[in-house]
Amino acid sequence: MTTYEITATKLRQLPDMLVEEVSDFIDFLVLRHNSTRWQMLTQFMQALEIAESDFADYLPNLLDYEERLARGEIRW
């Protein structure tokens, strides 16, 4: 039996709720192995983290963002 067949057999034994979770994880793996889309997602998540931060952290976050932008870690 191949790994694919063994995995498919295990998948058929799971309840629907867990099958959905496995499906989501497969989507994650596919995304992670597409380097362009993965990089876009991580940049989006970093920008979202900055955007959702407390306003008290605005200036330090802005400075951090500008420094990361200058180093080429993120793009405008």
C-alpha cells in the first residue's frame, strides 16, 4: 500500500469535522510550498499585526516598519 492509499484510508475513518480540519491543513501546506503566496501571506500578517496594535505602540511600530522597509524585509 502506498502512503497516499494509507492516508486516504485514515481519512475515510475520520468524522466530517476532522476531515474539514485536515482539508484546511492541506490548503495550508499547499500555500506554504508556494513561496510567492507564502511570502505575501506573511507580509500581510505582519502588516495586520502592526495595524491592530495598540495606538500607544504607534510610533515604535511606525519606526520598526520604516526600518524594515529600508532593509527590504517588506515592500511598500
